Amino acid sequence: MNDSEILMNPNELVRFLKKPSSEFTKNDIIRFCEENQIEMVNFRYVAEDGRLKTLNFIISSREHLDSILSAGERVDGSSLFSFIEAGSSDLYVIPRYRTAFVNPFSEVPSIDILCSFYDCTGKPLESAPENVLRKAFTLFKEETGLTFKALAELEYYVISEREDSFPVADQKGYHSSEPFAKWENLRKEALTYIAKAGGKVKYGHSEVGCFTTEENHYEQHEIEFLPMPAEQAVEQLIIAKWIVRMLGYRYGVEISYAPKITVGKAGNGLHFHMMAEKDGINMMVENGKLSNIARKMIAGILDSADAITAFGNTIPVSYLRLVPHQEAPTNICWGERNRSVVVRVPLGWIGAENMISDANPADSNAYTPQTNKQTVEFRVADCSANPYLTVAALIIASLDGIRQQNSLEMAEKLYVDVNIFKPEYKAKLESLKQLPASCWESAEALEAKRSKFERDNVFPKGMIDACVNKLKSFDDKGLSEKLYGNNEEIAKLVEKYLYVG
């Protein structure tokens, strides 16, 4: 990290310590606390429900702070994970120094640090979500020599009292500006806090979803991040979700990440972009086109897409979003710039490097991109997902595609370059497999393909069992058909899961 990256870094610890967060040590954290009058340390960790939990410590002395940062603390695992029994439930939470940031909301000057779970023997908890992701990330790198990077697109609705000034047409909110976008300031404040917490933000904007009822205004927004190694990608997403929700609470508005808000309106997805790097070079492109590595990764993801919904689409209303003729996918296929596919290949600036010079003919030093930004995008998941497990599943599926001999042929077969719903492509549409239409079907898909995830001891057997049992407990097979046209019952179901994620 050069001097400019230090001086312009939004994270206060990075600027103060003059080093990247990856190099933070215990003594660095202690020094920052001493010299910045930090009075509290908050341990933050993600349990089974995917939300941040909190353990607060008031700092009483340097020795006390040293002890907290050295040994972590003990917590009740049975209250955090359903598969841990009360009789042997003690777990340790151990801080990861690189995740430290100043809490932007606390009246008491505070440092927050994300933690990992360890068992009674001092080993990483096999079934802890962050450990599952770490194992998947490490396996992928050891076997392929590639670093798996990811970024999320976080979509959410701001729900406020109806305001009739500067209205936006129904479902036409994409990239609206204030005053038509009523909650642009909340989003911009969120972007600032996320960056200060160490998140690498690409941009934020208002999204398509925008509508009003007699009482309320519903406005959809999106925050997209920059590619990061998989573990950091999930960490910045989890902190961002908490920050946006906290801001909504402070502003007196509702924040909803729910996959379905109401009938006929855009729901919230949680799209993940992926790329593989080697020595800092993006390996998704070769000779100006999508590489064989990228195509194999896509094939592996498509082959396991139905089972991945068990981690990424975990509540009944998830499957009210995954319906035909919307931008959410239903058919297991991939394509370029097509928003109705499971895996989309977005524009990646390949062969379009001279646009900036054309737009700025007076600037002889106009920047020309030296590295390609190509990613592939998984468009199925929503915020009911545990993002650690969802990204871990995407890594394992990608690795499975790289391992399989027939991946390139599979990718070719499942490629679509058309609007698949047009009548003239009926035969192609009917040849494609469908994503699950309920939690029950998702559980069945995971059961059928569990060996892929349990292989190499990445996903523990007990975790898969717990996931299958939870999905089947909804008993929602055929729910979409049963609710079709019954808007009152759909509204009740949506309300039940309004605060998911």
C-alpha cells in the first residue's frame, strides 16, 4: 500500500497506523485505543441467522484490553447455532484484527472487531460459517493456484411515509436522483460509513423498485462492492447490511432486504460477482474473450445451482421472487448481458478501452484501463442467505467445474444468447432444467448433491443435515401455486419475513 492509499483511506485505523488492515496487530489496536480515547471494544460475529451479534467490553486498563484481544471470550454456542447442544455448548470468539473499525454509531468511542468461532479444544469450529468459507477459499487456492474473489450487490427497500412531491413512475426508479429519489442521503451516508469500516465500495444508486401505497413510499436502492478475496467480500457485505439497517433505524424508516415486497413489484436480490486471479491478473479473460477457466467455473455453478439455493434462498418468499418473466432467474442457463439467467456475463470493458479518449479529445493523457474487470454474476441468491455459506458453495461448485472433464461441453450446452421466453425459443426453454420452486425442493436438491459440498470436509455433514431439516420444516412444496392470485395471503407471508437478513 503506497502513501496515497494510506492518506486517502477512509478507515481511521489505516490512516493512523499507516499500514493496510491486513497487517494490523494486537499492539496496533491497543495503541490506537490508547491514543484515540477509545473506551469500548465490541466483538461482532455472525451466527446461524446471518446477522451480526455483539459482545461489549468497557476497557478498564491496558492489561484488560490486552487480555480481551489476546484470549477472546467464551459464548453460549447453543443459543447461536441450532445444531449445538446445550450440554456442550461453550465456544470461544476470537477477534480478527484486520477487521477492526471505529463504530460510527456509538456515543461511547468504540472499536468493533469481527470474530471467529473456536471449539473447546481451541480449533476452528468446523461448522462455523466463516470457517466453512475459509476452508473453501483455501482449498480452491491450493488446488488451482488461483485466488477466488467476489463482490456482492446489496439491494434493499427504504419504506417511509408517503410523500407525493416529485413522484417517480411505478417500477421506474433506476438511477433516480434526489428529489425524485427520496432516500439518496441515507444511501450516501451508508457508503461513507461502510468505507470507514473497511468496505471497498464500487458505487451506490437507486434501483428499479419504486412504488407507493395509500400510506407508504417504497424506494429500492443498491450498494455494489469491489472484488475482494472471498472472506473479505463477505465481511464487508455483513457490515454494510448492519450499517444500512442502523441508519434506517436512526432516520425512523424501515429497511427491508426481503426477496419479495409485494405482488408485481421488484424484489431484492443478493447477486454475487466472481473472478479468479493469479498473481494479480484476472484469469476470467483470455485472448479477448471469456477464458476456459471462467467457462468451467460457470459450468460447475450451473451444475450445482439448484442445491446452492439451499444456502442462498432459505425462506418461502425467496421462491416468490424466482418466477418467470422477471429479471430473477428460473431456468438453469447462462448468457452475456442477459438478466434472466442463473449466471450472467456482464460487460467487462473487453475491446472497449478507448472510450475515455473519445469522450475527452482535449486530454492527451486520458487514462486507458490496463487490467480487465471481467466477472461472472450469480443472480439467484437473496438476503435470506447466509453469505458465508453461499459464497463457500459457489467456490466449491466452481472448483467442481474445474475438476470435471466435460465442463466446457456443459457450458456450451447451457449457453443462451436470446430472450429465452420468446415463443420461437420454446424448444430451447423446455430443454433447460428449472431452479427449485420452494424450500422443500431446494432441500431435495441439496440432499441429492450433498457429496459435492461434503467432499474435502468443507461443509460438515451435520451442517448439511441441519440445512435440509430447516428447509423442509417450512413444508412449502407447491406454495407458489397455492398462493397464485391470493394477494392477501401473499401479503401476510411477505410481512412475516420483512426483516429477513
